[in-house]
Amino acid sequence: MAAVDWFDDRRVWDAARPPMPSFARTDRRAISQLVAHLTYGRRRYALLKEWKWRVTRLHNHLVDCATAMKRALAPGRRGWLRVPPQLGVDINLG
């Protein structure tokens, strides 16, 4: 399921979505293995010291996207997207 699937009109998400950072375009394969798919290939990146800062930047971008998505959702749908407080990411707008 993609973020756009949460909207009746995809133009709402297209307008709210933060732009994709340039590092996400160039590191698409690594990001796919680190985040989108549970593969053994992710270990190759997890062991590289230079990937630690990239993972932090990716995490921050994902939080920005989730926050933008939550704000763009119709108020009645915002409750559908909840993040447990243990994760330390507050996008729960109510």
C-alpha cells in the first residue's frame, strides 16, 4: 500500500508530498533493500560505516512524509495512521 492509496483524490497527496531528496534517487537500490524489503542484502549496507548518516537522513525524510501525509488526510481519516509512542516519532495529530 502506498501513501496515495489513503486519499480519494491522488492530487491531494501529490501536492502535500515532500520532494524526494537527491540521495534517495541515487541510492534507490540500497534504500529498497534497507527499508522496503526484508532481504539479506540489507546486511551489506548495515555494516558500512558511511551508511549510518544516510539511514538517519532517510529516517528523517520518512518522518517528514508521514507528517505531511497525516496533515493532508481528511480529519476523519487521521486516526487511521497511528504511530506507537515507543518509536519516539510524534505524528499523531489527533
